[in-house]
Amino acid sequence: MTACSEEHEELAYNVFAKACPSRGTLEHVTGRWGALTLGALHEGSLRFNELRRRVDGVSEKMLSQTLHALERDGLVHREAQPTNPPRVDYELTPLGREIAGRLLALIESVEGSMDEVLAARGRYDEARGAR
């Protein structure tokens, strides 16, 4: 393995280095649609339209792009069944399950803190005269 940054030779990969490939994967995982897609697939295998319904608000195009990126990174497995009409199932790989589990812990923390977040937003907006 080679370091992505001269400053951090002890690390094989350094997401803070612009050219490091780990940065792209982090963007795929933590972007809005990537995080929600991984979280939804943590519950089990889903077909494309089931996944699209589960991840409310994602367009067909964005979900397709997200799935391709996550599949390329080895986090999602796509299995096409030779049926008519074709059936395509998506599920997490072992690495995808590990990462999704960590993401779900963050999601649960955010959801559990929303009363505090909303109160802070209210104070912020009030102090700045926002509506």
C-alpha cells in the first residue's frame, strides 16, 4: 500500500489528501443518497423500485447513479435474474453491512438529538431575525 499523503506516511490512505481514493468512497457513503441507500439496504435485499420507495425523494436517475457508485466501491451487490421481465435485486456486501451499521448509528444519533437541534435552530433564527 502507498500513502496518499507524504504528511501521513503511517496511514495507507488519508481521506484528507485531495488525491486519495478514499475521499471518493467517503463521498459515496456520506452523501445524502448514498447514506440513505445503505441504510435502507441494511434491512435486507430490495428491488430497485422497492428501494426507490424506501428512500423517499430520490429520483430514478440519482438512485441508479448511487447504486452504481456503491457497487463499484464494493459496498452493494447487484444480482440480475434472467426472468421476463428482468428482476434485479440489490443487497449489501459484508463491507457494505459494516459501513451501513456505522452509518445507522450516526443516523440514530441525529434522530435522537432532533429536539435539541430544532431548539438550537430556533434560537439561531430568533437571534438573527429570521422567520
